[in-house]
Amino acid sequence: MVTNLLDSVTDLKGVGKTSADTLSLMGIATIKDLILTFPYRHEDFRLKDLAETPHNERVTVEGRIESEPTVLYLGKNKSRLQVRMLVGRHLIKVVFFNQGYLRSKLTLGTIVTVTGKWDRGRQIINGSNVSFGPKTDQADFEPVYSLKGKLTQKKFRQFIRQALDLSKNQLPETLPEQLRNEYKLLPLSDALEGVHFPKDANHAKQARRRFVYEELLQFQLKIQALRKTRREQEHGIIIQYDLEKVREFISSLPYELTNAQKRVVNEISRDLLIPQRMNRLLQGDVGSGKTVVAAIGLYSSVTAGFQGALMAPTEILAEQHAASLDEWLHPFGVKVALLSGSVKGKARRELLERVSNGDIDILVGTHALIQPDVSFKKLGFVITDEQHRFGVEQRRVLREKGENPDVLFMTATPIPRTLSITAFGEMDVSIIDEMPAGRKKIETHWVKSEQFNQVLTRMAKELANGRQAYIICPLIEESDKLDVQNAVDVYQQLSTIYKNKFKIGLMHGRLPANEKDEVMRAFSEGRLDVLVSTTVVEVGVNVPNATFMVIYDAERFGLAQLHQLRGRVGRGNHQSYCILIADPKSEEGKERMISMTETNDGFRLAEKDLELRGPGDFFGKKQSGLPEFKMADLVHDYRALEVARQDAVKLIESPEFWRSEEYKALREYLASSGALDGERID
């Protein structure tokens, strides 16, 4: 008899050393571990009406054998058994592969229950399971678990059944009654029964509902507790900016801010004025005007007597930021300087001296900003552009160059809301979801590879009008494994076609950093007409004269990446074009191409990308920072995630949560998770 949920699984009947070792590989050591190992799906053995069953769907039917079985032997240990069966008014064929032994059992007139895939056109069931007699004692739903070793589903179900029976009512309820009542959620014991051995489809659905909400609530409680702990532990600085000067600067800009920009500026301004350290993520689609928002934040800190720093992932991007900031802020007496790897010797020493004595107001640079010899007199505001390009350690070093400065992370990679409140849940998130007025929509077309010559003709017209073009290829050199265009081949081909007519450049990831910068600079200064490149141009480069982009083998890229690449054109006053050359084999590949031609909205595409690829692939599994949920699915359960987040915010801020016995289980969970110590939760 199980007396404790932490008893070993070896206390269960039938769990010997071999089974215990296999269970251990699955992370199951105790009875509690076992009953909290959920199935990933349920086999549905409910009887179906063949007239209403779609083609290729799994079906369970009951009927009578109407012919002697015939067996065709297909070679060593391979056979095909066929028999006729009367199901209601349908006379159908049932086929079993490699189960010749059924020949003697499937005799004329026998009543059987068969499960398999229904071929509606040929009126055949490809049988996977057969039981003899009417369907009586078999459950309508059977759980299917992810198992290891030689452990069978049948054996594992027996272990689960034993564990549930022996531990009945021993698992303490973890969800407060108030929340269970509010959302009509099953009690824990009933939910466990429903997730493993549901009575019917609704029981399984309600059990899942309960565990999805509980998982998401626990995760959001960790995040909100972490935010609260950090707010209380990290004392920031108050940046009391000069509102009149900031307004004057905004009025001087050559265009009016969009409503989204105004909203985000207000959010950043509020953060500057409070004593807690800003920890904000600014998301904005390509070309939505994040840099000018950054400039307003930096200028605000300068008017309060603080210095600002902006770290960008590449020298070219840092140069562009420095040039924009200097153009906007120089008339207001603000000294902007650029520190990159190419600033050396005496020039570097003099620049660092001016930074440390406070003569430089805003320092822009690459990771050169985090070198030990860079010190600020009074750093108050730090911005990291394309923050995912820097490691956590690099961002921390920059932050520590001031006394708890306010920190703003910027990214041009639109992140679906479900992922941003999960992966970046402990940060405040600002979104610029509106484009500046008058910006022309990039025309996007999907063509097949045999239409390449027409694409070249169209590109030549643009080049003849003085415009520039990008051609993006997935690979650098020819690959035996993949039949895809590569940058070197395309560069050589175009160099031959356009000899003495247009200047072609080549850029890829294997070039040394200084050569990459030189090629990019030549293109941005108009010394090259066409840039053939791998995806290294996807972030931030601003060449307003580039109006034509061709993306080879576009089906090999995700939607988010395609959208980032497309954002390299359409940055000036001329109409821009993006041509996707693709011959996708899968439906998903075709859907990606259609989505790209239908919308220029990065957030809509990000949601679609998430739907098509799932959360792990969206960020890349290793660095995603996304939790592994047993039951919840971030794509399909986004409404539950929103509700759980709102509830977690209320609970963490409520004194009742920290005192009442009703919330004790959730408090214990938080304490064991490390969230109350201010640790990062992944």
C-alpha cells in the first residue's frame, strides 16, 4: 500500500529492476512523478458511423466477418491479409499487414471490433487493431505516453492505474478554490483521472483545461514574483529630464511621430522618472521608427545631466545610429561619439578621456563599448539594439558601467505576443505597431525558378534608373546535399551578364569582419549596384536607394527571416519590390510564400510563423528561454496564457496571496522555484 506520494515506484506491483531503470530514464522515481507523467494524446476507440467518417481518418467499427480471409505472402515475414466485413449496411474490406496469424481466428460469422485508417474511396480499413466480440469492456479512450526502452503502453497504463488507485485523495489540491470556482476547473483528483483515463471526450477536455491553466499560472506567478523581487531589490536612478527641452526636440523632427511612437515615448519617459531601474523591451517592425524613439530617450537623459550609451551588433549599424543621432541632436548641443573596433591608438585614448570626464554625452558603438578601459562619468541610460545578437554577459557588463542605469532593449524582430509575455515576461514590453505616414508598401511577388530571366530583366530596369538591388542566397558555395543557389555562383553569373554595365559585390558570413564592412560600405555609398549576399544583411542596414530584392530558394527561410530581409528595401521614397524565387514542395512552404505576398505586417507574419513552426523553432530551441510545458501549448492556449498572466499579476500584488492558507500551495511552489530569490526563471 502506498502511504506516501514520494514512495518509490518499486512499491508498485509489477515494477521490477528493469522497469524501474526504464522509468528512471524517463525522470520517474516516485509515485508522484508517475501520476504527473501525462499522455501526449488519447486513442479514440468510440464506434463511428462510416457514412460520416472522412477519408483517411482513424476509425473504430464493430461488424461481422462475411468472407474467408485471404493471405498474400510478400516475402520474408511480410504478408497481407484481407477479409470482408459487414458494418451496419456497409460491406467493406479490412486489410491487415504482417498479421497472418489472424487467418484462423477471423472465421465466417465472427463478430469483431476493428480499428484502423478508413480509405473512403476504396471502402477499405487498413486495420491496426482487432478485438473479438462486440465492443463492451474496451474503454472509449486510451492514453498514449512517450516511453523509453522496452516498456509497453499496456504495462505503463497498468502502473498508472495502480498509482492512481493507491494514492487516491493523497495529492493535496494545488489550485485555490476561488480560482477553480471562477473558471469551473476540475479538482485535482478528478483531473488526474480525466487526463489518464477519461470517461468521455468532455472529461478529457476539462482535465486538460485544468492542467493548462495551472501550468501557465505557475509560470506567470514565477515571472511576476521575479519582477516584484527585482523591483524591490534593484534601486535605479531618477532621471528628472527637462520636459520643455524634450518637447522642443520632438517639434524639431522633420515629421510628426506616429501614435504608436508617442505611446512608447510616454512609457519610456515614465520609466525614467521612477526610482526603479527600467528593464524594457522595445519591439518595432522594420522601418517603424525605433531609432528616433531611442534618440528621444537618450536626449531626455542628457537634459538631466546623465550620459547615454547605444550598443549595436555591427560597425555599420553603429555608424548609422551615430550619424542619425548626431544629425538630430547636434543642433541641441549634444555631443555624440562613435567608438568601434576601428578607432585605435591616440584617437581612441582621447575619445575615452572625453567619455570619462563627461565631455561626450552619448557614446555609440559595437561590443567595443564593453571593453574594460571604457568608463563613463555618469551613465544613466543604456540602449542595446538587436539585443538577441549579444550574450547575457555582454549586456550585463555594459549595464554595470553605470550606477544601475535604465536599460532599453530594442529589436526589429516582431515577436508574437504569446512569446513575448513568456520569453520576456519579466520585462516591460513596448510595441511600435504602426508605420510612419506616406511609407510605400513593398510589392512582393512569388515566382518559380524558371522565371529567373524575367526577374533579371525587371531588375536591370531598376538599376538603369539609378536604383540598387540585393540578391539573397541561402548558401555561400555549392553544396552536394542541397540543390539550392549559392552566393558565389550567382555572383559569378551576374558579373558575366552585367560586365561593364553594373558593379556587383559579394558578401557572406565567412568574409573577415573588415571586408564585410568594406563591401557593405561600398554598397551604401553607391559604389556597387548589386549586392549578392547570404543572410548577413538581415539586420538594420539602411540603404534608401536600394529598391529591388531577390531572395533565391525563399522556401528555405522562415517567415520572420524573410520579412527581415525584405525590410532592407523600401527605406527611401521610391517604390520597392521583393521577388521570392521558390519551388516549395510542402503545403507549409507554399503557405509561407502566400503569406509574404499578402501582408507587410511583421507582427501578423510572426503570428503565422509561430502557428506554422511552433514556439521552439521560432526562437531556435537552444536559446529560446521558453519553458517546457507538459500540457500547455503556447500557440493554441494563448487565451489561457493571457488569463493566467492577469491572474498572476493580481495575486502577486495582493497581500492576501502572501498570507492566506488558501494560497499556501502556490507560495510553496514559488519558493521552490527560486523566483523569490530574484533568479532568472527559464
